[in-house]
Amino acid sequence: MKTLIKMMVGLSLLSPLLPAYALQDLSDQQLAATTGQDGLTVKINPKTNGVAGVLGVSKVYYTQRDTSALTSGSAVATMNSNSGIVFCTVANCSAKSSNGIVLTSDADGQAGTGAKVMWFLGLTMPTDATTIRLDIKSLNLVAGTLSDATRNKRVTYGTEQGVINFSNGITLTTTAPLQLMAGLGNSNAAMGGLIKLTQANFSKIDFGTMTLVNSSDAVGTSTPAKGQMSLGATITGLNLTGSTLNLNATDGLVFNKAGTTDKFNVDLTNITLGNAGAATTGIFDGTQVAPIGNMGIQGIQVSNLKVTVKGF
């Protein structure tokens, strides 16, 4: 007890010599330069029919409508059953990711410029998913006449005509998980576009074997009756990191990649014109043939790539 009393007396004697700490007011300039917290982070773990790493999608469509006659045509991408977008941890997608897609949101005011609002949205693919498969089965076309009540919808009646069949979807392999950032308000100008690809270095884009079929053939037919062209297609070394997607008053939707791209390659393999198989005597339309070979372009570079999309 005596020891404790001695310690308390000693500290009281030293207290005038110790520095004092207190809350201090910040100036307007200091407050203006102060930013908030990291915003909101949402993590989504995709799962379809009990399978982790699969974001279920059945169809993706685009409809173009004639405003006068109300006749419309839809391009429909049909996915393989119980599939859609698959996040994989290995190149052949034999193993799927169990990690989540991360969405971040951060709204703030830009310091020093007079209360200009900024809103950043970030999207990052699963950390172990350097391969993403768009599990498309076929691309089809369908046409029909829509009423006033349904003219803004997809054409859902009539026979879909096959255009392209995919053997194994489209597989995107990146050097690091795909990331993009969207900027609204003043953050749009700060980023240089509405959407910016902050990580989009594709080591390989594999379209598998694509089969261009006669338009009158049935949807999803692997061996159409009236002829086909099939080939394997890959793009390697395509780095789109830093590319932006923006809206322009005159150009519409603008995709831009400033500077010169890294060298990339395009390869077409096992090009087959006609129905594959042994030649058959007497058959002209739908003659069965063998592949004519492979072709490709190596070391492609593009400077200041710009692609615009708008309606007329």
C-alpha cells in the first residue's frame, strides 16, 4: 500500500512536466481536404443449382424494332443448361471458384473544387478466378411483328434460326482477376470515362470451335443439313488495361484505348468449309470435306483504338 501511495505522489509531481493533449479545431482548408471512409463493400458468392462459382444465365438478347411497321428482329445468345457465367480457378474450368465478386461504392466530394460530387463503383472478379467462361451454346435469330404493348420486349414467338454454334462457350483467361471502375458525376471526368478497365490483361481469349451454320438450319444442330463453316479461334496477349467506355453527345457509346496496344495474336485453326467428313459422290450442296488448314496473324498492334456505337 505504501508503495502505491509513493507512485501516485511521484506521478502528481511529474504531471506539470508532461505534455498535454486536447482536441483542436480544424481550419476550413483542412476540413476540405479531409476524405471520408472507404464506402460500402458488397461481396456476392455466385451459385447456381448448388454449384459454386456459376452465375446462372439462360438467355441474352438484343431486339431491333422498326418503329413504323413494328416488325422486330432479336439476336438471342442461348447459354448451356444450368450454366451461364462460370468463374474458374484453372484454364480448362475443371475447378470453380468459391470466392465472391466484390462490389465497392464510395461517394464523396472532390476537395478544393467547390463541392463537385464524385461516386466511384468498383467491380472485382473472385480473387482466384483468372479464367471466366461465358458458357454460350448458340447465337440465334428470330423475327416477328410486335404490338404496341409488346414492342419493347424480346421477340419470343416464331422459329429461332441458328447462326453460330459454340463447342465450349467463350473462355477468357487473364493474368490477374478482371477489375473495372465506374465513375459517376465529377469522378467520370477524373477517370477519363464512365467505365475504366483497371485490370483487363487477357493472356488468352478462346472461342473454342465455332460453327457458322446455314440460316435455315435448326437451332443448336451440330451437323446441319445444308452446310456449315467451322473453325477454332483464339486471341492471345490482348491487354486492354486502362481502356475506357464513355458516353458522347455526338458519337454515342465510345470505347477507347489510348496509346499503342501490346502486340497480340489471332489464330484460326482447323478451318473447315462444308460438312466435315469423308467426301461423298453425287453430293453438291452439303459436300462433306476435310479441314483446309490453319491461319493467323502475329504481332498485331493498334494505336489509339476507338470504337463508337450509336443509332441512326
